Amino acid sequence: MKWSPNNGLMSGDGKELITKDPNEIAKKLLGQTASPKNLQDPEAVIDYIIKLPNYEELVADARETLGR
């Protein structure tokens, strides 16, 4: 998935809109207990996901992408 504050949550290829609802976006990206405030900035996202049991899985793609 790809997320843009302007366009909403899109499919990975960017061809399909999944949702523009901030509450739904937070839950799809971070889990059912997340809220839009958890997506306010990178620090808020990190503060939220670092406490999750699947933290390593969540950051694996980012590490791979940023490592290139």
C-alpha cells in the first residue's frame, strides 16, 4: 500500500483507492488500536509501532528500501 495525506491510502501499484478515511487508514497501516494522531509525523509512527509485537516485520521493508 501507498499512503499520501492528499490522495489517501492506495493499492501498492497506485491504481486503486482503498480509503480516504483517516481512522481507517491508521487502522489498516498500524493496527486496530491506531488513530489518525499516530500518523501525524514520523516520530508518532515510530512511537506507536515500536511497542507492537510485530515491529521488526513492520520495519523490514523500510530497512530494505532505505538500504538501497
